[in-house]
Amino acid sequence: DERGRSISGARVSIPGYPEIVTTDEMGNFSLPSHYADGQLVQVRAEKGNLVGSISVIVGKDAELILRKP
């Protein structure tokens, strides 16, 4: 979240694709991609009233921060 705390149980997806994964107790997730390594993809996450979205290079780690809209 905005305070740097991990959020477990957040639903993470790539808009336009049906797969949804849930973050673990440390806020980590791994999501199958329909893109090649090195391509840019949009990733979205939400839990309760917190949401976040980020562009990520496939195959790289990224930090997605969830905020109240």
C-alpha cells in the first residue's frame, strides 16, 4: 500500500485476459503472461477499496502500489 505494507489477498490481472491470481502473505504474485519477455504489459490489482495499475516489462519484477481511488 502507500505506506509500504504488503497486501495479501489482492486480486491481480492483465486487462483483457481471464486469468486472475491472488497475492500471497508477502504481497507477491506470479501471473501468466500472453506477451513475450521484454514487452510492456498493463497489470491491475485490487482489494476492497484499494486499486492499482502499472505498466510492467514482462519477465521483470515490479512494485505495484494500491491506493484508495
